[in-house]
Amino acid sequence: MRKQIGMGAAFVATAALLAACSSDPEPAETATSAEPETSASETTDSIDASGQTLTIWTDAEREGAIQAVADTFEADTGATVEIVQKNFEDLRNDFIAQVPTGEGPDITVGAHDWLGALVEAGVVNTVDLGDVAGDFEEVAVDAFTYDGQLYGLPYATEAIALIQNADLVGDTAPTTWDEMIQMSVDAGFEDRPFLLFTNGTAGDGYSAYPLQTSFGAPVFVQDESGSYTSEVGMGGEAGQAFAEFLYENGQAGNGYFSDTIDYDTSNTLFANGEVPFILQGPWMPFFDDDSMNLVVSPMVSAGGETAAPFVGVQGFYISAQSDNALLANEFLTGYLATEDAQRALYEADPRLPALTALAEEFSADPITAGFVASASQGVPMPSIPEMGNVWDLWNAAEIQLITGASDDPAGTWDDMVAELEASIG
């Protein structure tokens, strides 16, 4: 199981997780404008979709699993399902470009952080999950929610977590920052008790985010529906306290954080037993075999509140220009949302399941359980257009504090927040 939950080096590409948009259009006519012929909880044998065609875009990894679901759907409904394989990195841009021309698919697989761009372009329809909405992890449903409306069927999540070398510090997971540091000091690692990935000198707000949220300083404020607003949430006293924390643990303080920790360095130091704790994801190469005795748990709190990592979610979108939106919605909720289909998707491209029943089942493996627990206390990566303004300013401020280039942590942080707010307007 340890190798199977690799999810790709998502943290290296955080700057690519942007949506270059500026405002929201009026919602397109949606799949919820009329009641589907059957609900997800009813059998669909009575649906006669003869003569109707659904076109689905996917990548190579998930094509086989989707094809198996499509075969059953065709047999039950008489519809035709055409599967088109594309490179995953081309899916979003091709979807935005081709849907308005009528050449796009009815359904595409994709990442939740595309949502702001898709809504802004007017190419994505809402999805009515009906009764099956409660079958999925809340954070996964929230990730596909934009301005209070749901735009996708989730199927997989990913998040970083605290990883410890049990041979160095034992197998009991710490519950607070101070406890974790003390465990390392007691084991003889007072100089390097913990590794924070900083992407070298570039800075990496993604990796530090669980620590930041533990101070009550979210990057953007979420409303009651779980949708992100454009209100910056990391200013004020909470943000200043986090800035002080970065400075005190950086190179001008105790030296726990450094701008030398890139991907290869962090992997080597941890794999060689030179540091007992690291905040990373299941994509790290030391999960490729069972040679290390590892414990995975949610990140400890440094500021007193929950340490909530960013959660990335994979799922399925319906085109705003689909001629068969209700049939596409039925394919998602009545077929792809089933446990068998979600299991097939997991086996085709192993990622943490968004379906709660499968997440609980696979949590029999303690490594998986740790990442599932971390994701369950996380928050979706913001998909709003304003997130595109964040990364450069945010990363630069954090690396200034870590290197000690600024001896005014609160001022440095306030300046970053003010510049961000000005850029958002």
C-alpha cells in the first residue's frame, strides 16, 4: 500500500495551480434545472437513452476504469459512450477552448482547482449529487463548490501529513509542536528536529500552510457553504503571530527552518535518518518500499488551532454546452459514484479515495490512515481566480522570514498582506 498512494509532486507545481480569471459569469443552464428521470438511489434500468451519446475526456491512467463503467451504462440505458484519451496537462485548456465551439466533451476528468477558470469561462455545468453527496468526504465536496453551487463529482483527495521515523523517535505520534520538538531533542536531534520543505530559496506556502492555519490565518476566508471569498484571511494578529513563528524557527532564530530544503535534500536527509520528522506527501520516494519504519499522522498544531493542510481533489466535470446534461449527471451520480466504480478508479490511479466508505476501508493500512486523517482536517486548495495573485508574494515573504532577511516579522507579513489585497482590488 505504501507505494500505491503516490500522488505526484504536487507541491513542486503549486505556482501552476492558478486560475487567471477576474469575475464570475451568470451560471449556465444547469443539470439541476429539471429533475433527473431517476435518483442515484434508484435503479436506472428503466432509462431509455437509445440514440444519445456521451463523450468523456480522460487521461490514460483512468481510461480503463471509466470504460468499464461506460460499458455497464451502455448496457443499462442504450446510450453510447465515447472515451477520448488526452494528456492530463492538456485537459483544462482544451476544455476551455473547445466547449464553446461545440467540440468539447460532455464530461471531463479534472482537478478541483481548475474550477475558477472553468466557471469564469462559462464552460462548466453544475452537478446534482442528490443523496450520494453525503457519501463523500466533506472536504472533497467543498472543493468542487463555487459560490455555493456544486460543479463536480469528487473521487480522490491528496494532502501532506506529518511523517516520523519510528526507529528514531518511537511510534507514538506527537500532538503539539512543542511535544514533537521535545521528542526529537530527547532522541539527539536538537539541531535538526524537523524538516519544512521550502522549495529551496523560492519559498513554499503550500508546505507551510498547516502551520499557518494552526495560528488561525487562512489564506482566504470561506463562507458558510464552504466556498472561498476574496477576503484575505491571513492578516492581523493571527498572521503576525505566524510570521513571528517562522522568524523564530528560521536561520536568525533556532535554525529549524532553512532555505536549503529542496525536494532532493529533504528526501535525502529524512531517508538517511538525519532528521526524525518531515511534513510531506505520499509521493516521497521513501514510500516506495517498506525499508523505513514510518508513522503518518495529521500535522501538529504550533499556534493552538487545527493544522489544516491544503487538500487537492480530483473529480469529474460536466460541460455547460452538453446536449445531454441530465444523462451526464446520471452517469456521474448513478454509475461513477458507486463503490465499485470508485474502487476501479483507485486501482487504476491510486490516490486517497474521496468516497468515505473506501477511505475507511483502505485506512486499515496505517500509512494510508494517516494521510486520510490529515486530509479530513484539511481545506480545499482555493480555486478562486484571486489565488493567482497569492503565490509569489506569499512565498517571498515566508522565505524572507525564514532566512532572517527581515528582522521585522510582523511588518514583513503586513506588507505582504497589504500588497496582496491591493493586487486583488
